[in-house]
Amino acid sequence: MNNPLRLIIDAVLVLAVAVLFYLHFSSRPAAAPVAKPVVVKAATDTTAAEVVEPEPETTVAVADTNKVAYVESGKLLDGYKGMQDARRAFEAKAKGWEQQNNSLIRGFQSAVQQYQKTAESMTAEQRAATEQKLQAQQQQAGQAQEKIQRQAQEEEAKMTQRVLERINKQVEAYGKANGYKLILIAAPSGTIAYGRKDIDITTKVLKHLNDEYSAKK
């Protein structure tokens, strides 16, 4: 995959992770205050019973990290059979677009070479008319090339979106089935600066993705 496409994918994954992270923690209820124990001193013959309030205690919040993991986006995308098949299909189309582009270039070059061979034998009017036609042909070829380029970019974006939607859906299914509270995406852009290897579930998720893809092909 070329670098621009990888950056696009990482940007989409990073955005999805940010939204999931926000929804997860913003939806958690605030911790209920802990009731302080009350100490009652027994009454004596000369004094009444006295209620003594305990000294305030410092409460330390502990993050709940049970069943939280991450996957590496690069390994996930490169190893996913669905992405591999989508790339091959796109590359086949890209070859067809490249042939169209080369045909346009060769056609214009051939017309220019023909003009160069016969220009000396032409009248001024004929040369002017031929040059005008060449300019029009060049403009048409340029417009056709731009159309081919837009078509390729649009098709690449659609291909990427389809694969990412399928990956996101299956990662969500895997997380629910295995009791994960949160699955993060580790992308080259630096979404996760550090993660312990024992919570890296890329291999497990990739196997789930490929098994699901093979079963539905």
C-alpha cells in the first residue's frame, strides 16, 4: 500500500479510537462518595455519650483496566485477507486505467511526430490549422487523464472504506464475544505511545478476521 493510503487509513482508525475512548469513559457514572465511619464514645458517670468524627481520608482513584487491549493497524491491514483481495482487484483496475492513459499519450505523440515530418511541406495556413488541432487534442488528452485519475482515487477510497467498515464490525464483534471493555488501535501516527505486549491481541483479532472472511467468501 502506498504511503498516502496508509496515512488515510491510520487517520480514520485514530478518529474511530478517539470516539470510542470518549464514549466509553464519558458514559461511566461518577463514583459514589464513600460513607465515613462514625465512632461513638461510651458515656461515663460524669459525661454524656460523644460522637467523634473520624479524620478525613485521602481517596485514590484506581483505573479499571480489566480486559483492555490493543491491535496494531499496520499488521492488521497487511495480514487481512479481505484487504489483500481488495488490493489485487484494485491493482487490476489500475492497470486498465494505466493502459488508457498510455494510449492517450501515444496518440498525441504520434500526431506531433507526423506534423513534424510534414510541416515543411505545408502552407502557413495548413500549419496553423494542424497546430490548432494538436492543441485541441492535447487539451482533450489532459482532460481524459484527469478523469482517469479522479476515477482511480474514488475507487481506491471506496475500496478502503469497505474494508475498514468490515474490520471495524468484526473487531467490535470479537470484543463483545470475548468480554473486552476497550480495544484500542496502535497506529504509526502515534495513537498509543506504549503498550505492554501481553495486551497486544493483533494476532488473535487477525485470525478472527480471516476466519470470518474465508467463511463468507
